[in-house]
Amino acid sequence: MIKKFLLYAGRWQLSTPLLAGIIWLLSGMNPLVVTVIANFIGSCIFFFVDRIIFRPKPLKFPLWEIQNDVVCVDCGILGEGRRVVLSRHYDRTYAKKEFRCQSYSKIKLELGK
């Protein structure tokens, strides 16, 4: 958390010369208009920098959801069901919940989702 804060604070300081330069170049215009233009240009640039700073850490292990008394979508057996919710390059947080029994969840995991 401290590392992200320091990166963000550094990024914030880097925006100062950019915004000051734009304000200086457009100093003959209305100060409010110049401020809006400078902030817009800064947001266009630093939006992408902030996305890099605040991107989530990749998961080391998949996040599973496990429930009892569900029907396996592959074999139809009622019992404990599992599904991978989050993994690297895989997000089914809001997808239709399709649970598999232990046997079929292992098969699907080996086949690569």
C-alpha cells in the first residue's frame, strides 16, 4: 500500500510541470478555461498511468466457489458443486453459476476452462 501511495504521489508531482506548462502556454485566455483544458489534457495522460499503478495483483491460485446441494452441469449428480470464479485471464464473477462435481471440475480444470 505504501509503495502504491509513493508511486501515486510521484505521479502527482510529475503532473505539476505539465499542467503549469499548459497554463503558461495558454495564459492569454480565461483562467477558468485554461484550467479546464489543462486538467483535461492531464487526465488523458495520467488516466493510463493510474491504471498501471492501481491494477490488481495477479492471482497466484484460482478462486473457487463451492456450494452444497447443487446439480453438476455435466453429469447431473446432486451434491457438492465447484466452479472457478477468478483466475489469471478468467473472470466469471457475474457469469451464470454453473457448478460441477469434484470429478468434472478436475477434468475441466485440466482441459483449461
